[in-house]
Amino acid sequence: MNASLIYFLRLTPIQRGSAIVPRASRSAQYAIAGPKNKKVRLPAWRLGGQSMIPSLVYALCAVTSIVCATLLLRSSQKLAMPLLFWSGASFAALAIGNVLLFVDLAVVKDRDLLLLQNCITLAGISMLLYGLIWETK
Amino acid sequence: MSNVLTQYIGGAVILGYLLIALFFLKFSRQTRDPFFRRFAHAFAIFALGRVGESVIRNAHASMPTVFLFRLIAHLIIIYAIVKKNRHAIGQDQR
């Protein structure tokens, strides 16, 4: 297994509560990377020795969920279908959850927002379930 | 306490995703519309991703690739909506 793959799939211990800590320290990366703590040349997509891919994945999750919510809410305005409205509202909640995920794991790393994320996601799912159960003919 | 509550709500979220996937599967069987089938697939992938996230979290590890499930599910939903809108516009023009 080459060094980049080890970086990408690495498993690191968690230091704060139950939240996922996305990055190992730089020294830990070097320790994983090769024998005798040999320095390795980092690829261009690593700024400051840390992978940008996790942050990119979290950001893309947030962006795509916002796009989903926008498309569904716009369609619900045009077609006046209650299920579309509830789907849009649900995806708006999921989008807030995904933005919180990005903030939690990529921006603010010293606070655990997982409980808040899960509560908001559950609220979104409940809205969609309400729409599916009561607003479909 | 907070950790237990987080896991409890996480389980409820997984169950909710699976329930929604089943609803959309039922609609896709009734209407034979691929729009609902894509939604069912997306929500099943959401549930799968959530299970993966819980497993990784309980193993006290970090593996950001598990969030790709969410990303793929969102992309499927965007594709389904865009495809449905194009299909509707195509039918209007005929």
C-alpha cells in the first residue's frame, strides 16, 4: 500500500468525545508514512501536510444538499404538490445538518456538534415522513 | 448521557431513512416512475452511509471516505429531479 493510500484510509484515535476527528497530526502522518520516520513529499492537494479531501467531501455534501432543497422547493412552488413541499423542507433541514457537519469537522474542531446535527436531521426526516404518510393520495 | 442520546437519535435517523426508502419503493411500484425508484435508492444509500458512520465512530476512528455515501445519495437525488424536469418540459413541448 503506498503512502498516499495509507494517508487517505488511515484510522486515527479519537481524542474528543464520540466525534470523528478528521486529521492526524503531522508527526503522526510521518510516523505512519514510512520506516524510520522518513520525510515524504506530500502531493499538491495537501496544504500544510493535511489532506484537503475530507474537507472537500464535507463541503460537497453541504452544497449538494442545498441544491436538492432549492430544486425541490422551487418545484413545489410551481406544481403546488404538498409532497414536494415536505421533501423540500426535509432537504432544507438535511442541508443545515450537512453545513453543521462541515463546520464541526472542517472549521471548528474543538466542539462536538454531532447531537445537534442528529437532532436537525431527525426533524427533517420526520417532516418527510409526515408528508409521505398524510399528504399522498 | 449525551453520547447515549446521540447514538439513540442516530439509530432513529437510520430507521427513518429506511422507512422513507420503503415508501418511495412502494410509490415506484405503483407508478412505475423511475423518479421514485431513484429516491428510494438514494435514501437506502443514506441509511447505509449512516450505518458506516456509526461503525467508524464507535471504533473510535476517523475515515472521511464514509461521507461519500451522503454525497452520492445527494447526487442521485439531483439527477432524479433534473431528469424529471427535463422529461416534463419535453412532454410540454409535444
